[in-house]
Amino acid sequence: MIARVYVGLKPGVLDPQGRTIARSLNDLGYDEVQDAKQGKVIELTLEDTDRELAQARVKEMCERLLANTVIESYRIEIDSPATQK
Amino acid sequence: MTQTAVIVFPASNCDRDAVTALHAMTGKEPIRVWHRETEIPDNVRFVVVPGGFSYGDYLRSGAIAARSEVMQDLKAKADKGLPVAGICNGFQILTEAGMLPGALMRNANQKFVCRTSTLRVNTNTRFTRRYAAGQTIDIPVAHHDGNYFADDETLKRISDQGQIAFQYSDNPNGSRGDIAGITNAAGNVLGMMPHPERAVDPLHGGTDGIDFFKSVLESL
């Protein structure tokens, strides 16, 4: 099964890279862009297991390594084997 | 003669500078402790976590190194009072390890900054007591991720408790509170982005880093 972890800066934490991206898009004429936030996606390939167990284990991985919760928040998506086909 | 140690991670690159500085200050060769080792020798009285780009800054600067074997023992010994100084990447590693509050983020202007910085010193820490009150010192900085962040509550706490050891006179990276270096609440663990080990010999262009090392070594 696949777990996708989306890690991004918490609201209120200045994101200099996001700001630079938004400005660059403005420069290209996309005036509607007001803000951009840059994060990262970490895709984990896991042994097939119970979905809830996987969710709990990946949450633990986020807390222990994948995110620095001082500045970052995270979101986990799990594709169960059935949905992967 | 005081036994000191320098932790070495893959892609540490200021470990030799730290060893040279400590050797000059103590007259005794520091022990280099490889990150895979599980124990820091018991006769070690002061540890430097050096600068560099441990693990290529993968995931986040310092994140992987902070979870390596030797850090468990370093944490345990620091909890018992062993003085530890993290410099540059070492500061990032100590925050990632939860040994210091806050986090180091990408510099606000996105640029790698490499120059001499002027710092205001809080002389009430065991790492700074030899400096004169009100003195400013010139210490080199060289980093991409030196932008110190802590939430308002944490900033207030470390400020009230005298944990802010160094502040930039000319903030080069967007750090909150102009913070260049902090200690933990107990005062025995310090992290700083500037490199005092690069300012200990007249040939470096300055010697303002000497009193940093002497302060902590004299406190032992």
C-alpha cells in the first residue's frame, strides 16, 4: 500500500520560497495569484496492512521524523490495496 | 588538560576547524566521535556538534543527523549537565533533536549568506561570560538555513529566561528577534549559527571566538 505524506509550513510561519514563487507568477502576468505555499510530498511504499494501523504508524513517523512540528504541519493519505487495484 | 569531543556526521565539514580550535584552547587533542558510535566517552567534559551539511541537508537541515545513534547518548549526557555547543549545522541538529527550542528555516532572502557578522552578546551564559557587557563581536556566518523561528510564546520565554546568547546587529537571515544563538533552559546546551571556531587565530582575520571557547572551558 502507498501512504502519501504532505508536509507544509504551519499557518503564520513565513514561507520565503512560497512568496518568491507567488511573485514570480505575478511577474508572468498571473495577477490573480495572491499567495503560494511550498511544501513537500513523501510517498511511502508500505507492506500491506490494516488501514487504521498504517495510519497510526505513519502518523508516528511524521511526529518522529518526517515533519518538524515546530514549523510544519502534515496530512496523510493512504491508498488501500483495494483502491490501488 | 580537559578532554573535549567533536561529533562527526557524514558531510560534516567544520569538524576539523572545531578540533583545531579545541586543541589550541585545551592543549589536548579532542576525540572525534563518529555518528554511529553509541557512547561518548565518560571522560569528555565538553562536546561540539560541528557545522557542515550532514546527510546533504536531506529532508530538513539536521533532521537525519538528529536521529542518529550517538545523539541518544549526547541527549542523555546533556540532560545530566554535560556542556554541548552546536555550531551552524550543529545548531540545526540540536533543534531537530529537541535539545533546543525553535527551528532554523531557509534564510528570508533565499540567499546563502557568507560574511562576517557583528553580534551582541548576553554575557550571563556559561558560553559567554568572558565577554565584556555591551561588547559586540565579529564572527563569520556561512549558511542557507539560519533563519531562526520560534512561536511568540517560546520567544518570550527564552528571552525572559536569559536564554538568548547572541543577537545579530545586522540580521542577515530574517531570524526572529535577531537571534543568532540560544541556550537551553538549564544553560548547558548552546546553539549558534555563526562560527566561533573560525575566529580563534589572527590568520582567520579575527579572534573574537576565543572567549566563547574559554568561557565554557573555564566553567567546567
